[in-house]
Amino acid sequence: MLRPTVLCLALCALTACASLAPLPVKPSDPSACAERRQDRVLFGMNSPDGPVSEAQWQAFLAEFVTPRFPAGLTVYQAKGQWRGDSGQVEQEDSRAIDLIHEDTAEERKRVVEIADEYKRRFKQEAVLIVSSPVRACFAVAARPGGRVG
């Protein structure tokens, strides 16, 4: 009985280690990795004036977020909860944006501007920003003839 358990644990450990292996990217490859900052910005969709509509959200993205990060971003729909000023746990629909960018003061300022504008526009108590240094690798598909890009 002990043997299958040991085998299972060993397999799990090997699988976990394999997922931590560095990506096979050559330094001369245009898809090579770079040190960047990842900011995940979380927005509650409830406001004192009622829920933020999909049209309002899309307008906010188009008018305020995309101009600050035109190279790209990722948006997620989520369900969130937090303890508000009232002391009660509040649950609401949420959106999250992932931004991968150079780690400069100007880029960080843009992230804060996005949070500040959302709070102002939709009368929010807070917007959460989770910020981490990351190593980002952009894999590019090979074209016919072996060219990359």
C-alpha cells in the first residue's frame, strides 16, 4: 500500500518541478523574454448609481485604458467580495485587467491614473492594484520557411 503512495508523491513532485523549468527561448530569438512589471487592476461593478453597465465599461476601456496601454492588455470577468466602509462584506461582479509593461515611473503612473479615473467616474471607494515584477516571454509562431514573426 505504501508503494503506490510513494510513486504518486514522486510523480506529483516531478510534475511540479517540470512546470518551473525555464522556457526554451534562445537569446537571439525575437520572442526572447524580458523583465517587466505585471499590474492586475480589479474593479467592482457596483456603484451608488447602480451597476456599471457593459456599455459604460467598454467606454471606460476605449476612452481611458487602451490609450494608456495601446500595446495590449487582458480583461477578465470575475466575482469579487470585500469589506467596505460599512463594515459589511459586499459581493459584486468585477472586472480585472492584466497589464504587462516596462517597469518605469511613467508606466506605473498610468496604472494609478486608470484606478483613479475609475473611482471618480463610478464613485468607487477603492480599486485594487496588485503589482509584481515578472519575466515575460512572447512566443511568436514560425512562418513558412522557418522565419519567426
